[in-house]
Amino acid sequence: MKSTPLTEKHLALGAKMAEFAGYNMPISYTSITDEHQAVRTGVGVFDVSHMGEFIVKGKEATAFLQSATSNDVSKLNPGEVQYSCLPNKKGGIVDDLLVYRLDDVAEMTEAGVQTYMLVVNASNETKDWRWLKRLSREFDVKMQNISSKTGLIAIQGPKAVEALQKLTDIDLKSIQYYNFRRGRFAGCNNVIVSATGYTGSGGFEIYARNRDIAKIWDKVFKNGAKLGIKPVGLGARDTLRLEMGYCLYGNDIDDKTSPLEAGLGWITKLKKAAVFPSKERFEKQKTDGVKRKLVGFMLSDRRVPRHHYEIESRRGAKIGVVTSGTHSPTLDQPIGMGYVKAKFAEPGTKIMIVAGAKKLEATVVKVPFVEPGV
């Protein structure tokens, strides 16, 4: 099992640790609810150094990524970030990812060369790397896997700017959502400060060299102490993202789910000229309609829906499956997401969650379940 550069910090804080994506990761330090509320109302810090980072550079880097990702990379300006996915050739998703346009923000690059950073899920790092390497053979690009050299922490919550501003001369308030700046942070050079996150409560993600990330972690906590800053584990990361209706790879999306089924049509740009894997399939799905859709639902019961629970209609017909479920700390109510036949996807539709011998009544609702704080 791998460790992140911050593992010793977590152990010293008494974190409950467990294996996740091959890494020894903190699940919680106090309680999931306590950490969740810290992010929603104040500021919390996550170690997400297990994520994978690839550099893609070359005269055809943009063209390559246009042919590999579903979103329109050509729309990115230097300093901007884009959420996207890597479709496979069978209508599914290899992974979802972030695409960073680095050139002109990092060190100077030669004329005509574009530079990007891709941030992928830890569990898919090897799979994604091999997939992208195969697709890149026809393009003038070079790829570098910097995952093992890169540390990443997320400082999330409405008090994030206040907790971080004294650590940098970058004007944090000026960084728009899904934009980033590169500079000096907490005494360390060449740090990416990105106005992104997986919580819906605002804040930043900080990319730095492994040897710098522990120093940054310590300074962030020292500077944020008066604000009640707290370390946050993967348990609260999951409840926070689910309240926002954000997909988790391996649960809500995988190599057999279409981005159009998953409500990710907005990152599937079918009008761009570039041909990417399964583009024709997705065009047909958009024209004909998908047979199933990912929906959010709220339960009347207090019991939490679990991954793989069957979903039935009120008449007892099998119509789908639960992909994610939790007790929402913000709403104090069980919530979940799952795929249902398209005709049952309308908000307000009553469905039944099969929990063993018991069937729990639920109502399809629009996501996010709570209003975003960004």
C-alpha cells in the first residue's frame, strides 16, 4: 500500500486510516459530520496527493486532447481549467479528469508548443496513462507522468481565502472559478493555486512538489488556526460531493456508462470538429434519447441507500440500481444517486429502494441536493 507525502501528518493527528485506490488514506479525524460541516461553514483541508497528474506538451497537444477528451479543449485559455472525460470506444468512460492549460503560465515554451496538465483519478492512473499513450502515437506530443513527484491538498470552504491569503502575494479573490495561477505560496516556488474542488463550498487546490507539500500543509494550518481550520478525510469528501451530485468514478460512472446517461452531456461537445472515441454513439444517443438516466433521489425513511441496491417502480418492476448513497449532514436526510429507466427520471417521480426485505420510498429530485457555495 502506498503512502502520500502527508501520511505521517495524518497518523500524528490520530486519523482513522484505510486503503483507498492503493494508498493509505485518512477516512476521518473526528467524525464525518463534524468535518463535513467544517467545510460547509468554515474551512477544511484534504490530502488528495493520491491523484494522478500527467503533462502533455507539443505542437499537437491541443489536437491530441481534442481527439482524446469529450470536452472542447480549444476553448481553454492559459490559466483555465476544464472538466472533461476520456470516452472509450464502446460508449463508456475510461475516466473523468481535469485539463489545465499551462503554457504562458508556467515557464516559457517554444513557439507553437502547447502544454497541458491532466489530473486523473488515483485508481485509474495506470489505465489512463496507457490509454493516452496509445492515442498519442499519431500526434507530435510528449507525455510525462509526474504523479509520484506531485503533492496536492484541497483547502475548501467559505473561509478558504481568509485562511490562505497571507501565505501568497497572488490575489486569491481574483482567481475565478475553474481558473488558476502559478507562483510562490507558503514560501515555496512554482506552486499551482487552482480555484477548483470537489465539495461545492468554494476554495482552492494546491499543487506542489512532494518535498514542499508538508511545509505547505503546516503553514496552512498555522495560518488558519484562528478560523477553526480542520483536517478532513475521504468520508466527508464523499458526503460533500454527493450533496452536490458530483459523479464518483467506479460508482456513478465507469467504462460501461455513457456521459449522456450520467448527465454529462454538457462536457460532451458533439459539435467540435475533432473525432473522439464513441462520438458517433453519443450523437445517436442525443438524437434518439438514452434508455436510462442518472438521477438524484431523497428517501422518506432514515435508512441510507447503498451502492448496488436495486430500484423498483411503485408497482414492483425493476427499473434501475443505486450507485451512491449517504446520510446528508446538511439536510439531515438520506440521499442517493442511481440509474433508472428514462421514463422514471422526471423530478417528483416516486421510486422504491430495495434494502433487503424492506423497500424504502424515495422521490426523484434535481441535483445538487444543496445550493453550491461558489
